[in-house]
Amino acid sequence: MAVTDAAIRARIVEICRARGPDKTCCPSDIARGLADDWRGLMPRVRGQAGRLAGEGQIEIRQNGRAVDIATARGPIRLALAKH
């Protein structure tokens, strides 16, 4: 069964909430939880993470700082947005 964008978004929010406000997760954690062949999901996970960040639900972080996913290069982490 194909993984939907809605399932990706739901999993991102679920994992970020489970980790709590001061913890992060790797996008690969999301992909691994959705498919055995998870590597192919990584661009979609990053894309949906960017959308959630744009909506203010999560933050994209590098080196502990919030970054714009459009300009971020290299590994990123996902966290609940600080409100």
C-alpha cells in the first residue's frame, strides 16, 4: 500500500509530540516507521516537514537552531514548534 502525504504528516506530528518540546527526531525516523523501503520516502518526508514548518506546527533545526528547509543543506532535525 502506498504511503500518503497525510500519513507522513501525521507521523511527523505524532513522533514530535511523543518526543516532547525539547527533543528532536530525524526525518529518517519518520520514513522508517512508514515503510520497509524507507529511503525512497525521504524527499517526501522532508517536503511534508517543510509544509508543517510553514504552518507553524513544527520546526526544522540544524545545530539546535530553527532553519528554513528551503535553504538547509545537510542533516536536519524535526521538533515541535515553540509557541
